[in-house]
Amino acid sequence: MSRLKNLVINSKLIIMEENQIKLLEEAKAYVNETRKWLLFFGFIMLISILFIFILGITFIIGGSSLLPEDLTANFPGTFGSMFGIVYIIIGIIMTIPMVYIFRAAKAGKKAVKDNDNEQMVQFLKNNKSYWKFTGIYTLIILAFAVIAIIGSLITLTAGSML
């Protein structure tokens, strides 16, 4: 005798039957729409990362000649290359969330097309990983911003005392 359990989540999007999750058509439509937006955003990220890499390589090759002279006066020859390396590192870091986005989009497509529970889990897992990475990255950037503001205030205060 099979037991049927109905689990109502967000307007009856999921039915649970003998520990198996079956997506209703409405849920499939949401996953498919989300997948399309993930692909769009993933391609925007890919193009942005390529530009970051191109800028980084350009700064490494061109060196300090590409930057304003007053910015490089204290660091002749090396500042542009260091700037380029920073760009390359940022590009590498930003590749990680892009991979999560493309993985989630691929899994979402398979989950909807094949009614595959395992692919739905992968879709949700990669989506969660993207947002977790983005949250941590945002906190780190905000921490650097706060440190920069505090450093600027200290420098400004010390400069006005002279």
C-alpha cells in the first residue's frame, strides 16, 4: 500500500510522494525562468571577467606608462604591473561565482526537462553556493571600504594637524 503525502510549499508547488519530490508545472516554470536569468547574468559576468583579464594583461604589458604620472611617481615601472596583477586576481576570484551560475542553469534545465530530482538538488545547491559566495565577498568588500574610510579619516586628521 503506497502512502501519499501532500506537502504544501509556496502555493502547492511541490507534492511529496513516498519520499520523492515531484515538481508541479508552476514550479517548473519558475525554475525554467530562473535558469534563463542565470544564463543571462552568467554571460554578463563572463564578458566582464574577460574585460578584467584584458585590462590586467594590458597593465602588465604596458606597465606604468598607462597610468597618470603623478600616480606612479613613487613607484616607477612597477606600479602598472602590480595594478595588472591585482586585476588578474580579481578576475580569477570572480570566475568562481560565474561557475556556480552556469552549473545551476545547466542543472535547472535538466531538472525541468527530465523531472530529475537529483538535478533539482544540484540546481538549488549551486544557486545557494552562488549566493553564499556573493554574501561573503560583499562582506569582505564592505570591510575593506570601512578600513579605507577609517584610514582616510586618520590621514586627513593627521594632515590637518601639520
